[in-house]
Amino acid sequence: MNKRNRIILLIDFSEYSENLIDFAFNFSEIIGAKVVFVHRIFGMVPRMADPETKAEMVKSEIEEAQINLRKLARGRIYGDDSFYVSQKPVLTILNELANEYYFDWVFAGLKSTGILKRLFIGSTTISIIDESNLLSVAVPIRNPISVPKKLMIGINSKYPINKDQLSWLLSSLNPQIKEIEFFTILKDDENETRASDYLSRFQTEYEAHQPTIRLYKGENGFDLLKERVELTRKSFLVLQQGSRSLTDQLFRKFMINELVYSAKTPLIVLSS
């Protein structure tokens, strides 16, 4: 079955929501995707209210959210199925929206360094990165961002990459992507030969895309990678869910705070 791309866009009505929405629509034009706006309400009702009153208050909150979503869409999408509001946890919502006719991309925003520090103890965006079985895109949205033209893909032989999702990613973004780089970050005590061989195998396997490979090692490995990203501002960072880059606290903090947020690099996470 030929699936169609669909972007599930998580909206929280913050002041930066429009930057995320604009990025998602620009992205949707490239990959030919349907866009669905999703908002989670928290149903803040008085504890002592009777069930009927609670139901009415929640209904009113849902209707208000749907109206506000349509305003944010500014006529760029149509149909009731393009707006979804629920009280349920976001991961539950994503499971309910699953459809065999669509390949889903989940878009969520990252807002500021202060918020990012709190992300490590759990937030909607990070829970999606850690637990969703969908391809996820975390976008730094403090400022408008254009769709990148380069993929910087982190790989490590200890953490097999989801090649099915990677192939879909490469196919969907063709010909937007002009450059691909596979990279690995090593600690001082790790085997450099093994890592180099692994990078070379990926370079050969994806030779149709003419990728380059780079190995970053030692105390200045992070700094060198950051310099590389900053030299090519229009990049996506692509990481594997469950890999050291997202589970080791040092690596995770660097990847999200320094590369994604500070360097304004959208993060694509391939699910396990």
C-alpha cells in the first residue's frame, strides 16, 4: 500500500506557535503532506462541580480550542478531520490518530533554554522523542526557521538505526536535501577503527546520495561538531531513538541545548 505523508502538528497556543506552524506548512509542501492540528486540553474544572457541569466546561474548552486552531491555520487547511482536540495524553492521541493510509511525522516545538533544562525531567516534546513509535521532528521555534537542505545523521554501531524510516525520510525530502553527512561522536576510550569502519559501510550503502562521513573524538569532539553545524546552518540533525545521543545525559544535553536550540537546528528522531 502506498502511504501518504501526514504531519501531526502539536499546538499549545504559545507565542511561538505561528513559527512552528509556518515551518510545518513549508515542510508539508516539500513532502506532499496533509497537516493535522492537535491540541491537548487539561480540563481545568472545579473539583466540587457535578458531572454534568464538568462535561459542559470541558465541551466549552474543546470548542474554544478548535476555534483558535482554525484561526492559526489561516485558511491553509480545511475539514473537521484537520483539527483534533482531546484531554488524553499526547502519546494516546497519537495512537488514536494512527491510520494505515498515512505515514505520520509528529512536529513539536522547543522554546527556550530555560524550558529545555526542564525537558530532561519530562515534557510533551521529550516524551515523544523518547517513547513515540512515529518519526518525530522537534523544532526550535523562538525564531522563524526555513526548511534545511542538509541532513547530519548521527550513527553508532551499538545502536542500530531504523533504516526503513531513514529511507522514507530520504525519499520524502528528495530533492530538497542537497547534502548528507553521517557522523559519530566517540569518547576517548572507544575504538576509533571500529567506528570508522561503520561510517564507511554507511557511506557505501547510501552512495547514491553521495554522503560524507566524519568522526568526532576526544575532549573537543562536541566543540568540533558544533562548529560544523554552525558552518552549515541549514541542517537537520537526525538521531536514533534510544541511542546514546538521546539517553546519555551529557550527550543529550549537548545535542538538544547546543545543536538544536542554540544552533537553531531542527531535530529528526527515528523511532526504535
